[in-house]
Amino acid sequence: MAKKYGMIHDNNLCIGCQACNVACRSENQIPESVYRLQVWVKQEEYPNGGLGYEYHRQSCVQCENTPCVSVCPTHASYKNEDGIVLIDNDLCVGCLYCVAACPYQARYVHPVTKAPDKCTFCHESRLARGEEPACVTVCPTDALIFGDLNDPKSKINKALSERVTYRQKESLGTQPKMFIVPNHKGGIRS
Amino acid sequence: MNQIWGSMEQYSTLVWHWPIAVYLFLAGLSAGAAMTSLIVKWIEGNGKPPWDGLIKAGALLAPLTICLGLVLLIFDLTRPLMFWKLLIHYNFGSVMTLGVLGLFIYTPLSFIYAAIKFKPWLFETGPFAGLLRPFKGLLDKVGDNPAWLERTLFLFAVIIGIYTGFLLSAMYSYPLFNTPLLPILFLASGLSSGIAASILFGLLFFKSEVNEKNAKYLLELDLRVVPMELLLLFALFVGMYFQGGDKAIIAVQALTTGIWAFVFWGGVIGVGIATPLLIAITALKHHAYRVGYILLNSLVVLIGVVFLRLYILYAGQTFVG
């Protein structure tokens, strides 16, 4: 059976340290000033006046129902057999339709290739070697869980069965495979 | 870089810039000009050479503006040398691919149609007459009134006009684009700009060949399309407002905030819709034939449509909720 890779970002465990961001840059040799992954830290004030932080993982959410792939005129944007959304640079003309159509702002134009680039779950490097994506490996608090959604015994399915999760902009019907465990404090702002 | 997570420069929602707006304008104008030329040509008595100046103007504008727009579009790609991959790789679910396929049919037809209208110039009086003479037989075979060609051209002009709207409305990342009325609005404003450009171009370059009756007819037609645009804009924003949530907020923001609200009220409504209507009920009252005002009228309609494309493209990418 084909794999279907997904990820969980647990807002209660995340501390916004950016280790994932740095690991991603080094593993994937991301040029200066562009990012496949950032964790946005936002200060929150709760109804009782208490302070806290919300952490937003800004990266591709690996939709099942992919706006970027739908609009791409040449099939340069595609979803591979493991459910990962990728870009075939050889087919890309640089129309940026995918960059515009992505509701998650996951794509940027690579300054060297001039083609859009994005999170690949480290598909071409670490995943191919049987390792987890760089961000997951380095996370000091285990706030990121990665695995095969088609395998009932996988770590991710275990976590999805035990924790409350939501996905960003679910109303758009994009079916992201990036699940978020909301902060236990305050409200959810999806 | 102020945040610990790094530069946020790449997260601008403004992805498509002015060349796209100009392309959307030129493609709409091209489609509108083709329709205009055919509408005039199909009027009883206009179906044979010498062609009316307005028929010629529209026939010439259609291929020229679409080619200009496509060149602009290609150079706006981040990888312009790869553009040919668009021509041989298709995704039938992508509006851009469907547009490419539509243009495959529309563009050559618009050239053939124009060639029929400029036969004497192409094969006898023009500078390329010697070079082109071998093709005269081919064009003669098509004849002066190829019904199948004209009907197909008209159909594809409608398709091109409407596809420019679907190109934007297919993106649900931008609520102002993602409305069912946008393709209709673009088709209507494309037709309006095509009529205006044909009148302007016809009266400037083929004045002696323009029949006053045809010019008046087109002027009246444009004065019917312009209020339609107003109605479509009205329905678009009110419709968004009634959708509630983010969409209601975006509709209000787009009409009230910053430079783009100014462009909308001043450029789209003021210049593009109010001015031509004002000219129609004053200087051109009772269908007076005053060339100066007719040219002015066409000019403001064209400028208004440029503003409309710029406004929709930029406001749509600015106000995203």
C-alpha cells in the first residue's frame, strides 16, 4: 500500500526555538532570505489576563486536495505516490500560478532556479534514506510527529487518536496532512 | 529581519504584478475587438468589401493586442525561456492550460480574419505584397464571408474574454477573485474596451471608410455594456458582503481602504463608467455625431477598463482577510 505522509505540530510542546527552521535550511541548502519553514511566535493574552505564546508552523501543509497542483498548467507541480506535493523544475515555466493559488503561502521563488520551491518533507534526502524530516529529528521537545497516515500502527496515527487536532483553513476543503494540536489555553484561531 | 524566525519578505500576497493586469486588459480588448468587428460586419449590407473602417479597425486590433499581451505575459514569467513547455504540456484542470488551448485556435483565426479585411493592402499596395503574393490563392479560397470561420472566431473571442476572468476566479486564496461574477465582468468590460478601441482606432486611422451609422450603432452598444459593468460590479461587492465573515470584511476594505479604493472610485467608476454616461446624456444627446466627443468617450472607456483590471488584480491580492 502506498504511503501517505503527514505531520503533527503540537502547539503545547513547541517553544518557538526555530531549531526546525535552522535544520531545514542546512539540510536543504536553502538560500539566504527565503524559507521553507518558519515558526511564527505570537504573544497571547488570555481572558484572565495571563500571558502565553501561540506557535504557528509556516510551511507547506501537504494538502490532499491541492490548489497548487490543480492550477499548474504543465504538471510541474504534482503530488507523488506518497502524498507529498513536489515541483518538477524541468516542467516549470515560472508563471507563479501555484504561488498565488496556495492559501497557505507555502511557496517562494527560489532565487537561483527562479522556480517555486517549498517544503518536501525532506523527500529527496532524508526520507529517501529512511530517516525522518530534518525538522522532526532536531525538535528538542518532540513537538513534531511525522509518519505514514495509511499505517494504523504509525506514531502519527497513535498521536492523532490521542490528541485533539485541527487543520488550517479546513473550510477550503484542501485536506492538509499537517495537523495542529491547539494550545490548551485560550481559543483556537484556525 | 526583526523576528527570530527570519525575514518575512517572501510572504507577500502580491504575486502577480502589473504586466498580468495589462495582459488581462489586452486579451479582453482583443476578444472585444474581434466581436465588435464581427457584429458590425454581420449588419445587413456590411458583408462585402470595401469593408467599413470599424470592421477593419476591430479586425486589426484583435490579433495585434493579443500578440502584444502574450509577449508581455511570456516576459513576465520567472523562466521566460521555458515558456514553450506551456505549449506542449497540458493540465486540463488548469484554467491556464485551457487558455493556451483557446489561444491556439483564437489567435490564428484572428489573423486570418484580419487578412481577409486587408487583402488589397497585403497583396497589392502594402510593402510585403511581393512576399505574400503566393498566399493570395489560399486566402481567396477562404472567401470574403467564411461563415464557419467567423462564427468560430466569435465563439472563441467569448471564450478568451471569459477565460481571463476564470484565470483569477479559480484561486480561492483570494476572495475578491474567487467570485462567480468575475468572468462575466471581465467579458463585459472586455467587450466594452473592444468597442471603444475599435471606434477610436477606426476614426483615427480609417476615418474616410467609417460609416456614420455603424459608428453610432457601436456607440449605442457600448452605452448598453457600460451600465452592465456597473451592475456587475455592484452585484459582485454586494454579493460578497452578504457572504459574511472574511468576505464581507474584504468587500468593505476593497471599497474603502487606501490607494486601491481611490483607483476604484476615481478610475473605474469615475473615469470608466460615470464619464462616458455623462458624455452620452450631454454632448452626444439624441445620438449627435460629434467626432471629438466620440473619441473622448472611447478614450475614457478604455482607461476605465485598464483601471478595472489593475484594481481587481491588485486589490484582490491586497485584501485577503
